[in-house]
Amino acid sequence: MDQIANMVNMVKNGGRASHEFVAVPFSKVKQAIAECLVKEGYLTSATKKTKKGFPILELGIAYVDGAPKVSEVERVSKSSRRVYKGMKDIRYTKGGNLITVFSTPKGIMTDKQARKEMVGGEVLFKMW
């Protein structure tokens, strides 16, 4: 099971169901992705908690005028097919509504941050 795809789909579906928070199983990669999405404004918070003795990550979903900020998610790299982009291949997004999240040697970051840091890496997912 793809844990990253599960996490971003839970955020999308939680927003569509008008939930304030979504709880996902904790991992360091998911925490790094959540912190990146908090910086971009797609999540309001990301806190590590314990539920029934297991660590979870509680994600606060961001809303704009009553509608969730996350409307769609597309997983790019999968376990069956990894997709990598170099620094020169990272394109600007139209209107700034779409973000692409990368796993780079300098950590998890968005396409804007990757261009600024001049690094490429594995394309995890796109979110708009």
C-alpha cells in the first residue's frame, strides 16, 4: 500500500467531507511532506500525537471561503514507476495554483523551493 498516496487522498477526502482534522499513521516522510504543505498553505497544522498507543499525524485542513484548498491530487511516482526530474526540467506552474512536491537530496520540498535551491529529485505528487 502506498502510504504517501493514502495520506494525500485522506487530506483531499477530508476536505470534501468538511472535516477540520484528518489523522494518518505517523512516519518521518509524511511529517516532512505535511510540514511542506503547511508552509504552502494547503494544511493549517501538522502535529504528532498518540492514539491507542500508536503515533499518528494530525493534519489540519485549510479552507478558502468555505471550500477546501485541496481540490485534486495526482500521485506521480509510484512503487511500480519512479519519476525523476532534474533541476532544468522543473517547470513553472500556471497561476501558482498547482504545486509539485519533490523528494530531493536536501529534503522534501515544492517545485518553487527546488528551483530556488537548484536541485532535482523524485516527483512525489501534484496538488491543486
